Amino acid sequence: MRAWIIFTLVRVGIFAAIFALLLWLLGPDWWWVAAISAALMAAAISFLALDRLRQGAAASLAEARERRGEKKGEDERVEDGE
């Protein structure tokens, strides 16, 4: 469970840093442009640079789901078979 918390905190940190920088550059009147731009940039950076953390978070969530005893649905069984 800890892996997805770290992944989420890193993504939020990236967004906050970019948002603060853009807000400083653009000024407070353009906060909405800074927020949208920061979200898009943070998503791209996390997709490109945080692959290992993302895979760890996915594995952690899958393990937690298995520990709770959730069974796979028909869609998941078909996808696993492919």
C-alpha cells in the first residue's frame, strides 16, 4: 500500500512545483491557465519519468486486492487469457 502513497505524493509535488512556478511567472490573474498547464505538464512528466513508481503502485494495489479476496471478473479472466 505504501507504494501508491509515495507515487501520489510525488505526482502532487510535481504539480505543486510547476503550478507555483507558472503562477509566479504568469501572475495571480492567470491562476486557471497555470493550473491547467501544470496538470498537463505534471501528467506528462509522471508518465515519462515515474514508470518504476507507477508499476510499483499498480503491483501494490493488485496485491491488496488479492489479499482482500476479490475474485476476478469475466473481463479480467478474458484479458489474462489473451
